[in-house]
Amino acid sequence: MTREAGNGHTAGDTPRVVLGVSGGIAAYKACELLRRLTESGHDVTVVPTDSALHFVGEATWSALSGNPVSTRVWDDVHEVPHVRIGQHADLVVVAPATADLLARAAHGLADDLLTNTLLTARCPVVFAPAMHTEMWEHAATQENVATLRRRGAVVIEPAVGRLTGVDTGKGRLPDPAEIFEVCRRVMARGTLPRDLEGRHVVVSAGGTREPLDPVRYLGNRSSGKQGYALARTAVARGARVTLVAANTALADPAGADVVPVGTAAQLREAVLKAAGDADVVVMAAAVADFRPAAYAAAKIKKKDDEEPPPLALARNTDILAELSADRPRPGQLVVGFAAETDDVLAHGRAKLARKGCDLLVVNEVGENTAFGREDNEAVVLGADGSETAVPFGPKEALADTVWDLVAARLPGRAERNSTDRG
Ligand SMILES: Cc1cc2nc3c(=O)[nH]c(=O)nc-3n(C[C@H](O)[C@H](O)[C@H](O)COP(=O)(O)O)c2cc1C
């Protein structure tokens, strides 16, 4: 089917995105999201609210999108825009979404072009809320968010950081590049169910560093990219995500609560804390098995006339085995990763049996394999005897396979509630 794009070009199969912008201070950041959407080949119609135009004017939206811009249902009435824009959209993303916009959307109001569009759209809808912490935490806002999520919308958790004034807290609009990533993934999933909706998932990522003295540590080569791919894909599937990130240099995924940690002990504490109400814990981080037995408070000096000091190691707690044996929440699923350099499957099967987790993602690692790369290849072993081979491809594809296997194993909601009570 060929469609005529609003900018006069023939759109063909160009995906159509509606970018709703409501009246928050972060409206200017939506310009970058708009740029990313148009530059990646989307036909974008910007639908601001009247309040949004106090922050960024119509000319900017129109020039950047190449499409006409209106806030009202009364412009170009012969084209019935209050119905047409939503009906023709492949994705609606509202960024920033104000407390007011969330309330109007949750209650089905249709008092401007954006809320009309939200009612007529049958495509996936993403809201990226941004507001002061008090507004976000207010019971009214939280109930509106829960309503929108229950109806199938992806509502991205706001980031923590500097807000409008001098204050900081939760309520900041996530990085536009990361909102774009959520949009891309949500569009790729299309009308597939948000099978992690209402679930809390905890993902650990990166590699721990075990300090030897104030300047040296024992570390590993994990970049955190696989864990971040798991976090990003889980957000797009509707989950509430806690990402425990050990020494990573990656942008915070939009919608994930990121807990930065350094050592294995800190990672253990953060994971156990978050796991208390989690449906699933995925241990993708490379956690050090050993740490230096002693920490030197001052830098260890080289002495020309002496042998190097011996390095004594102490064992770290095996977090994966601990979580698997003593689940912080009944019915919780635990997923581990095994990075092996040789005889990968045999080591993986032995590790699955030893750790007692539900799924184990086994992959081969080495200096030029997996670590720091965008691609990965793995076999996911199940405690039930299943074996799922994931061919070489983006880490995000492996992440989606893990979530497919997790979603199929999660207890149903009724079952879960009775387990909770029990
Ligand atoms: C300077 C300024 C900044 C604001 N920032 C936000 C914000 O970040 N989030 C929010 O929910 N409301 C914010 N507001 C309040 C909204 O603009 C107000 O609730 C408005 O009615 C929202 O209308 P809309 O949802 O139709 O865009 C701000 C108001 C002002 C004056």
C-alpha cells in the first residue's frame, strides 16, 4: 500500500509516528527525539499540547518534522485530523508526558488534538513522563500510570537526576537517544503482547572490581552490553526494571532504575535488596569469584630489592547459587550466565546443576569473543532439560530469547498471588 506523507513525499511503507509533546520543561529534549525518528526513516507528525508551545514553538516542530503542526481539533477539519492522525499511526510516543497529560489520557478525555489522537490510535503507545518527584509519586499520578499500563501502553519510568530548578530526584526525562531505543523496540514488537507487563525484573550487568589498594583492582573484561540489552528489551516488553550495573560506561536505559555498584559484595547487596519483590532475577554481570584477601589502605609500593608481594585471595559469595537456593520471593525465577572459554556446553550443564537456577545462558568468551561486542551467540539451558540455541546475532536478540523463555515460565498472576499469600 502506498501512502501520501504529510510532507508531500510518497511515504510507501514509511512507518508513521506521532510524537505527542506536552507542557513540561523537558519539551526541548523532544526535538532530539524527533530528529532521531526522522533521520531513521520515520514519517513524524508532532502533536503538541497548547502548554507545550510555551516551551518550544510550532515553527520548530513543523520545520524539524516536515509536517504541519496543530494542537486543536478545529484546524483542517475537512481532513478530520482528530481521528485520522491516530488511526494512521504505527506508533504514538508522548515525550515528555506531563502529570496532566497522563491524567487526561487515563481518563479518556478528548479536549485537544493529542488526547483525541490517543483515543483513536490502535498502535503501540509509549509515554515518557517527566515532572517533579512529588508530582510523579502522587497517588493520583501513580494510579493514572497503572491504568495506562493495564491498558497496554508502555509507560517509561522517569530517570533520577537534576529537575527543573536546583532540586534533583526521580522525574527527569530519560536521554532522548534511549527513548528512541524504546520506540524502536516497541515498534519492532508491534502488537505482540507486553508479556512482562506488571512484572518486576532485576538484571545485573557489567563486571565487578575487587580493590587491592586505592589505585588497583582485580577486574574482568565484561562491558555490560548484554545486561543492558536485557534491561532495554524488558522495558519494551512492559517490565519494571532494576539494573544493577557494575562499572559500566553505557548510557542508562530509559525506563530502568539503575543502581551503580563496584565490588561483588556491593552487587550482592543491591541485587538481594531489589530481588525482594522481583518476579525474575537475571544475573548477567561477571561477578568476581575471588577478591584480594587483604586491602591495603595505602598504595602497595614496589621495592627494588624485594620480590613482589604474594597475592592471597578470598572467596566471594556465589550470588547465583545463593539466590537459587533461597529465593527472596516465592516462585521467583533465577537466570544465570556462564561465560566459558572451552568445552562450553559440558561446563554449562554442570554449572546449571550446581547452581540450581531455572535457566542458564551459556556462551563462549575470550579476548575477541562476546566481551565488549554488539553480537553474541549462546545456548540457553533450562532446568527442565530444554536447550535453546541462539545463533550469532545482536545481544538484543539473545535478550529477547531469554525473556521469551522467562515469560513462558512465569507463574500466572492468580497463581503468583496465592504463592505470595502462602
Ligand atoms: C516552567 C514550567 C515547567 C513545568 N514543567 C512541568 C513538568 O516537567 N512536568 C509536568 O507534569 N508539568 C509541568 N508543568 C506544569 C504543566 O505545564 C501544566 O500542568 C500544564 O497544564 C500541562 O498541560 P498539558 O498536559 O496539556 O501539556 C510546568 C509548568 C511550568 C510553568
